[in-house]
Amino acid sequence: MGILEGKAVMITGAASGIGRATAEEAAAEGARLLLCDVDDEGGAAVAAAIGGAASYRSCDVTDEAAVEAAVAATISELGRIDGAFNCAGILGVLGNIGELPLDGWKRLIEVDLNGVFLCTKHQVNAMAEQGSGSILNMASAAGLIGWPGASGYVAAKHGVVGLSKAAALEYAPQGVRVNSICPSYTITPMVEKDLFEDALGNDEELIGAARANHPIGRFADPQEIASAAAWLLSDKASFVTGTAMAVDGGYTAP
Ligand SMILES: NC(=O)c1ccc[n+]([C@@H]2O[C@H](COP(=O)([O-])OP(=O)(O)OC[C@H]3O[C@@H](n4cnc5c(N)ncnc54)[C@H](O)[C@@H]3O)[C@@H](O)[C@H]2O)c1
């Protein structure tokens, strides 16, 4: 039996990267899934590859009505909502804070923080009504420490850590666990395209310096984040709530 056998789980950002890897891991561990994204082609392809255990629904996490409808669809399609991984996010605008455009900052907060807030808000209500559930919010190592040149991202991810702790305290009495997960560099389209290619110009020296900040000596594979996410969603983590779990090869340990 898998650690998520029979569990009904909603995942946002499931078309790509860590969300996709977690969808595949959760299905392999026995979960039934409602996958959400704004990349409809990619999301539908992930659901199709998983097969009968997964379906796809278009959902922009910044749209409260769409988020509420996706939570309702999870319950109507799967009978309940045992777990939720709010993984949708963007790297967004980079640059020192003195040069950061307000619209870029607002977009980061809108997707990476407000999106997680909206998902948590509607999921926690449904789970409290059931008397059980596990919500996992995607933060980052940048939710635990500063990261020069990315203050919008850092602010959003610190916000995710904070809202998850507050929600954990609010809903523990109703049997709902709320945690956040904090990966460092993980090889996904976001990192390969938006960070390495667009921001760092594929400069081997800069990429090597980022790699060297990981005591474990390499970047993460999305599967390694997915394993931790599946565990946090499962009953194996039944005494874990309010934590911000670093899955970062030692990046934030120093
Ligand atoms: N890759 C890393 O190194 C890393 C490290 C720490 C945290 N994270 C976080 O993990 C999450 C996933 O990142 P990834 O690296 O897998 O990136 P990714 O770009 O591969 O996947 C992100 C997914 O989110 C979706 N998405 C974006 N905006 C959305 C919206 N408004 N509504 C619904 N879906 C939306 C995208 O379409 C995409 O499918 C992000 O929150 C990111 O900040 C990533």
C-alpha cells in the first residue's frame, strides 16, 4: 500500500516541475488527484500520462472564484479533499530592490503569496468541515533566508511560511495540518529557463557558484522534493504541523 492510498489530493502548478513530479509521486503512492494549472495543455498531458487516478482542471490561483470552484470540484469528483499541495508559482522579476518595478513586485505577491492564501483559505474550510486534512504550501529556501536580487520572491516566500504557521495554529483543533516546504535550486523549467538562461545568461561560473552553496554538492531533482511533499501530505506526517521543512541539500544550514 502506498502512503497516500485512497487519498483525494488537489495539486496546483501540476503541469510542470515540482508540481508535476509530486502529482506522479502521489499517484504512485495511491492518491486520486485533481490537478490544476494555467498551462492547460501541459496539465492535461500530465493527467493523461498518470491515467485514471488523475483529472485536470484549469485554475488560475490568483482568481478566488476559480480556486473555490477547484476545491469544490475536488470534493465532487473525488468525494472529499484529504490533501492539497499549493505549488503554483513564478520566479518573477529579479533585481535589487532599488530598481524593482512596482508592477513586477505586485505580480509576485499576487501569484506566489496571494495564490497560496486563496487556496489555503478554501481548502482549510473544506477540511475543517471533514475534521481532517493536510495542506502543504510551496515556499522556498528563499522563505527562510534572504536572497540578494530577488526581494519580491523572498518576501512572497517568507509570507507563505508565515501564513502556513498561522493557519496551522488556527486549524489544529479541527484536525487540519498546514505546513510549508522550502526547496533550494531544483532543476525545473523555472530554474533552467527563467534563472539560468534568462537571468544568468547560462554563465557557468555563476551557476557553479550557486551549486557550490549546496553542501551536498549538486542541485535537486524535482523527484527529491516530490518525495518530501508526498510524505508531508500523508498520515506518516501525522504529528507534523506548522513547520517549514527545508529540502535543500544543506543550503540553509550554515
Ligand atoms: N525550482 C526551484 O528551484 C524551486 C525552489 C524553491 C521553490 N520553488 C517553487 O516551486 C514552485 C514550482 O516551481 P517549479 O520550479 O516547479 O516551476 P515550473 O515553472 O516548472 O512550474 C510552475 C507551474 O506553476 C504554474 N503556474 C504559474 N502561475 C500560475 C497561476 N497563476 N495559477 C496556476 N498555475 C500557475 C505554471 O504554469 C507551471 O506549470 C514555485 O512556487 C516555485 O517558486 C521552486
